[in-house]
Amino acid sequence: MTAELVRGQNHPLDRARVEIRVTAGSPVVAGVALGDEQGRLAGAEAVAHPGAPRRPGIEVPRQAAAEHRIAVDLDALSGDVHRVSVLLALPRGIGAPSTFGSAAAPSVTVTGLDGAGIARYTVTGLGAESAVVAVELYRRQGVWKVRAVGQGYADGLTAMLHDQGLPQAAELGAEIEEVISRGQARAVQAPAVAAGRSERAGAGPAAADPPSPAHPPASDGPPSGPGVAPGTGAKAAAAKPGDVPPAPVGGGPVDYRHPQRRSTTPPPAAQAPTAPAAPAGASAPAGTPAPPDGPALPVAGDAAGWSMEERLYNQVWGMFEDLARSVAAYRSAAGFAESRLEQELDQALSDPRNRLGTAADAARATARDKHAALVAQARAALDRDLAQLAAESAVVEPALPPAFARWDNPVWQGYHAPLERPMALRLGDLRLPEVLDLRIPMLVRLPLERGLWIDSGPDAYAGSAGLDPDRDIARRELGSALTDGPPDEAGLRRLAMETAVAIAARMLAIHPAGDFAVQVIDPGGTAAPALAPLVESGALPAAPVPGAKGVAAVLEGLTRRVDLVQMAVRHRAGDALPPDLDTAEQLLIVHDFPHGFDDRAVTQLRYLADEGPAVGVHLLMVADRAQTREYGPVLDPLWRSLLRITPVPDAHLADPWVGHAWTYEPLLAPKGSQVVRQVLDRVAAARRAS
């Protein structure tokens, strides 16, 4: 169980080899300072940074990014090292936030090599600081511990290094900044445009990004995880696999490497990207690749990461951020054009003498022509972006592993039980009304930190019908594909349960055999048709017991499991767990809540929602919130703790980064397909063989 630290709190380390995982709201530079007992640094060689990423026992990333992994081997450190300080700094000059106060609070997690969390600290309370000592590992009486520090510096990297006692603080700070400015450690490149290179609209943060609050994976500045690639051509969203995207309006080949995302390895020589044009009077940097003979094609896994799975995960997030940025730039430009049109019309017609006659008509025509030109220019930039995104999606989607893939992906035809747990799960697709054909996978990290709620109420379909024509069209299309017509209330409940079963089947399939189990509460017994694949394959040992008795039995068993595992983790007594306790992660599907629940059962359910995720018990509710009104505000914390998804497309997922309302589409098997049942059969066979 991961310990949540507050500033100044410490926690013991029970192992010598650990990872320090950093998650920030925008690209940050990560480094490590190796200090003596007083925390003083012997010299520049005591600092690991992107320009010198390896020191004895330490390895830090070579680039700025919104997510980092720092490898630490405490046994390999020099004997005079007593403190290992994790340093974070905001890079300059790349459009990123200038202070931590304008970005989402960075979070630092110390984990084992298996990914099991040991301690986590979210560095809150930062304002004008641009550098911070996040945490430190320190040795006291031969025992290593981790302490939450959170010491910020408004004067930046140099001030932080100077406070660490480094004599050459100014020189080292300048060296690190120079490495970043040369592009050797940057997650976001300057949006330079040269002949033969397309400018991906919206990629230049200073050019088009509207002010926006912090976003979970990114913030005001250009994000490093999920970014979106602009493309070329008005019909880019409809690009098919293998299509060559059209050239940008300015002519020349397209560079598919987005400035927001850098590859971990250089592209093949045949696909080397075109070098950006150097400013007048400046010489090209050494090692700049020569212009290619043809356009560089998008590549699956072209993102930072330690494994192909992590690269694809970061690439998908990159596509999400890029699409958000490009559409935000287009909407901002269109809004500016509209306001300018109104101002020019008001100015031209402010004099009553000019409201009639040819002068007034000419003024109106001129203003409307300017408006049309601005909108057309913004749309052309968006179309270029969308074309590149469509081309990237065409190569990324077929390469996704089962945890990230749609049910119609051929990867399921060769499915076999994995040996390791995945890092994320695909819950559905996300899209925006500007491009209905381009869908970005919605990935959530595993293990789930929040439960899921599939809204089976009428609001999931009809609550906002007519407010968004694009969404209504998509809903009708999905309803026609799945039910031969728009789903009624009963159809929504059925689709909601089918969505829950599809998620459960995916969770079972992407975990090693025996590492994941599903339990179901169905007091009314109405979910039997949807549960048939789980029951018939043996993934669900038996149909759920109906009535209050079945509710009580499942909740009692899971509550006992949570209590016992919590005590075992707290006292490091995992070997003392009862032999009959199933230590596999559990997914509890609750159907038709609150039917069959008394006050005790409701309390237990809330307890599982709050305490279960930390010890491997996850909640998936299939319910209509309106049916729980009799409980009043008692259940409000429960609903707020769950991630709401819908069985039909609905624009309900808010994006606080740029203010978009994303349309979520559930991930269901194609109509008539038996892929879910076949996968469950293979899961059951792998369990029997294990």
C-alpha cells in the first residue's frame, strides 16, 4: 500500500533498488543531487541531470517530460553519499509555464522495480517557484528513508543548486539550460517552419493556445505525454491505413514527428525528418539530419518510454493532447474572427449617415470577407493537423496491445494470457465535433484509482438531446448499430450491462491467469442475459445469488478481504493471510443499485469504493442515480468518487486543460461478433492450465 506523505514526513525504504516516478502538469527537467551527511555536494559530478544522466547508482532521463522514471540503486552509491535529492525544474523558452503555480502540482512516487508503490508525495502549495527539491532519500544509522521536502525556489535552477552547496551552481545551471536550449533534453521543440516542413497548427504554444487551467496530464504549457499532431488536407480525418497524407498548403513533405513528442531513437535514414530552417545569420547545429527524399511516415511507438507498451501509451496521450490543442487553436481563431466581424460592423455603421447606400454595403462586404478569410485560414491549419493525426492513428491503432486495442483489432484473434500486468486499460474512445471520424483511445492507468459508474439512466441518452447535433447523430448511429433503433430505457439498461461485461472481460484478459477475478451483485436477476459470456466461460463461477442475501454475502466477503489485506500490508505480514483468502484483484460489478441494498449494505459499498482500490478491490456500478434520491446527499460522495461513463456516446467528459467537452463512446464488440466470448474461453483455459 502506497504511503501518502505530507511535507516533512518520512517513510522507511525496505529495498535498495527503487524507481522514482515523477508526474507533472507540464514538461519538467528532472535531476538528482548526491549529498553528504549535511546535504552538501562535492561538485558538479555529484549531480545527475539530462546533460550527464548517469552517476554511480543513479540514472535520470535525458529529456524534459511530463512523466519521468529515475532509477536508483542505493547499494551502488558511494559510501560518502547520505542524501539523494530529487530536483525538478521548469525548462525555459519552450512555451511551458514559468512557475509551478500555473501548472498542475507535480507528484513523486517511490516504487519498487515491480511498480509497487512505496511512498507518494504531491508537491502542493507552490506559487512563483520554478524549481523545487521534491523528495530526498536519506541514510540514518544505516537505514534508508524517503522524506517529502517540497522546497521551492523562485530564482530557478541555479538558486536551487546553490542552496544544495554546489560551488559551481551558476556554471552547472547554465550548462543544463544550454542542453535544453539545444534541443537535447526537450520534450517540446520550438515551432520552427522551414521549406519542406509543415507547421503543425497549435503546436506553437505562444501562437494559438488559449489560457487554460491545469489538465491532468498537462497544463498551460505544452504537455509532454499526450500531445496531438496536426496534419494536412481537408479530408484528413477520413484517411485510411496506407494512404499518403496530402502535402501542407505551403508545399513540401510533412514531418510527422510532433514538436511536443520526441522519439527515443532517431528515425531511419530514409525517414530522417527535414531540418528546421535556421534564423538569419545563424548556422545549423552540428549533427542536424539532412532533408529526406520524401515525407517521413508516422511510426507506432514513436514516443518516450522504457517499453513498447509505455511508448504507445505516451503516444496515444500525445495524440489526445495534440487534438485538444489544435481544436482549441481553431476555436480560438474562429471566435476572434467572429468578434472582429462584430467590431468592424459596429464601427462601420456607427455613423447613421453610413448605414444606407453603397458605402454601408461595401463596409459589410469587406468585414465579412475578412471574417471568411480568417476562418478559412484557421480551418486550413486545423485540417493539416487532423490529416497528420489521422495518418498517425492509422498506424498506431493496429499496433496497440490487447489492453489498448478495440475489440475489432486483429490482436484479439491471436490472444494468449499475458505474463505481466498491463500499465493501462482502454475504456472507450474520445472525439470532438470538429472531426467525427477521428477517435482517440481513452486510456486509464492500472490499477484503477477510482471506481467506474456506467450510467444506465435516461439522462445517459436523452438528458441533453438536441443540444449537440453532432452528438445526437453519433448516438443515433450507435443506437442503430446495436439495437436497430435509438435505445429506449430498457435498451439503455441492457447496453449498460453489456458495457460492464465488456470491461470485465477485458480486465480478465489483460491480467495474468488467476491474477484477476470478477464478482457480481444482481439482486433482481435481470442481468442474466448480459452475464452469460462470463458465466458460460467460467470466468464467473456461478450466476449471482438474487435478493438481499446475495448482496450481503458478496459485500461481507469483499469487506473482509479489504480489512485483512490492509492489516497485512500495514504490518508487513502478507504471509499471515488466511489460506482461503483470494488475493487476486477483484472487480465488483453492482447492477441495479440500490435495489436489494439496506443501510448496512450501502455503508459497506461506500467503504469498498473508498478503501478497496488501494488493496485491489475495484468497483463498477451499473446504476441510475435518480433511483437513489431517497438517500438524499448521503450517496453524493460515492457518485463523486466514481468515473462516470455511458453506454451510448455522450459529451460529458470535461477537459479542464483547454475547456473541451469530449464525447465518450463505449467500447463494445461489433454486432454479431463472438470475440468477447472467445477471449473469455481462452482466459478460462489459461486459468485451468495455471
